[in-house]
Amino acid sequence: MAEVGKPLLDIDVEEDPFNTGQAPIQSMPEDTAFQDTSSAIAREAGSQANMNKLRNMQDKNHDTKAKNSGLIVPAVRVMLKQHNIDIKDVTGSGNGGRVRKEDVQMYLDSRNAAPNPVSSKPAAQVDASVEDKVVPLTPIENHMFKVMTGALSIPHFGYSHSVDLTSLTSLRRDFNKELDVSNGMHRYGVSKLTALPFILKALSRAFLQHPRLNAHLETETAPQNPQLIVKASHNFGVAMDTPGGLLVPVVKDVQNRSILSIAAELKRLSTLAKEGRLTPSDISGATFTVSNIGSIGGYVVNPVILPPTVGIVALGKSEEVPVFTKDNKKGDTSITKRERAVISWSADHRVLDGASVARCAQMVSSVLENIEPISIGLR
């Protein structure tokens, strides 16, 4: 007979799986033990006081089960302690809600499967206040939209070639050194020469032999009977990157200008473009277009023709490269350092064929590589 108030032996055993009411080996279910104890008290006492004591024990036992979900065995207690688990968080599946090892393990599995708010990164939050904005085109962008839309109807023919700028660079450096020594400015207002004025002049020289590249294709008056208008003046639009966007001011009458005059006009137009003070006359009348994309970067590009012109060139970035040079007299081959740049052409294939563009391009290369004849206007 169990002694009242003495805790029952706590052994880690399985419950009766078939609810036979029989205690498993080496185990006494807590309900059976409590019933035997209660019967003994009733038989020995038989008094009303002892019956009241029995009721109090039953109430106390019921409250303990409700609070602790049943008595726990040592193995379960160890698991709870090892994993820092509060027994109140575990749902017991044993008799009377008793917590078993399987219950603790199931709780651990579910907790480990849940996202860890400490280690996991929070999901990106979408700011509901951020909305799409409708941005109207600026006048410059609106003009570019119209021009480029018209360019879609032009079948572009592309051609690229490399130009040796070694002699040109040497000539420019000599001139710029003279300006540095004199601490002055040329009478045209030019303080430094770049390669661009020379390239514009070389294009003009080549167009004297290949005039069809300096022309407008007129298709609006009679779409079924288009006309090519070859322009007498070489008015070269020069694409410039400005704070307000892409602008194409025009250097007019290049065929009649010296290198220094071209450089001075480029400086004037560039200043006005950056300040947003170009006049309609400054940006109209182009017969050909030049894009100096090499000043930003890049080598070979595919420039887009601006109608009604029939061609455009893009100047790539110049760089020093090793070049094989052969001495025809001695038959020896040596490696020398040369400065080269790529010029990319786009031509309207409706009126210009590839051979004509290639011949004009090679003439431009020849003028730039033998620059002395057109450098008279420097001084």
C-alpha cells in the first residue's frame, strides 16, 4: 500500500497502447496508483473527515494535471531542460495530458521548421507610397523623338575603318606647345587644338571628290519620285552632349574655313550649347553629321542617320597600339608605336552603295595621315 504524500516512483515507460487498463511492466500508471491509495485511505479511515481528505486530494491532483499536463518522467524533464522548453508550451498525448518524449520531439521539430526571426533576413518591403511618374519629354527630347522616328525608315549601311593619327597628334602638340610658351591665345580665340577640326576639314576635302555623301534626300514633295539634292556648302552638324540633352549645332561652310576657324566655331557652339543659348540658325541646315563619341569612350559604333541627310560618321576613342612596319629596302620588319582611332560610317543605302562610302572613307584616312597639306591655316 502506497503511503499518502509520498511521490510515486518516476520511471520512463510507455503508456498502455491498447487502453486495456493493465499497467505495463515496471510501471504503475498515475491514475491506478492514485485509485489504490484512495481506496486504502477509505478502508482504513472510513470517516467523513477522511472522505473530505480524499476529495481534497482528488481536486489537488486534477489541478496539478491541468497546470503541468500530467506528471513527467526524468527523461522528458532532461529533454525540456536541454532545449530550454517550457512544459506549458508542449501538448501532451499521454493519459490525462501527460507529456511524453514523443511530444517533446514533435515540438522541437515544429519549432526548428519555423523561420528564425533572428538569423533570417526580413523580406523586402514595398513602399506603397512610391508610384510611377509620368515624365513629359523636354523640347529637345521631343525633337529627337521625331527625328529618330523618321530615321527608322532609312536602310542603314555601316562601314568602319582604322585611321593612323600619329602625325596629326604630333602636329597638334607642337602647336599647343607654342601657345603654352607664349601664354597667349590665337587671334581666332583658340587656346588648344583637338583632333576634331582636322577631321571635319578632312571630311570636307573628301566630299569634294564624293559629293553625293553631302546631300539631302527629298521624299516629302513627291514620295513616288524622290530626289537627291547635292549641297554646295559643307555644313556639318556636330553631336554634343549637353546638360539639356543631345544637341547638334552646325559648323557651316567648312569647305571655306581654316583649321583654326573651324576650331573657333566649335568652341563658340559648344559654349552656347552648354549654356542653352543656341539659336535656331545654330542648329539648322546640316548637310552631314559627325558624332565625337570617342570623347566619352567606345571604339566601333553604329550611328543613326538624321534625315534628310544621307550619312553620318562616329569618331571612336584613339589609343596607342603596336604596329608592324616593314622596310621594303632592307626587308626587315619592326614594331613601332602608333596612335590609331576607328571611324564608323552609316549611309543611306537607298542612294549610296557600299563601294562609294568605302572610297570616301579611305580618302579621309589619307588626308588625316598626311596632314601637312591642309595645316597651312594654323598660323
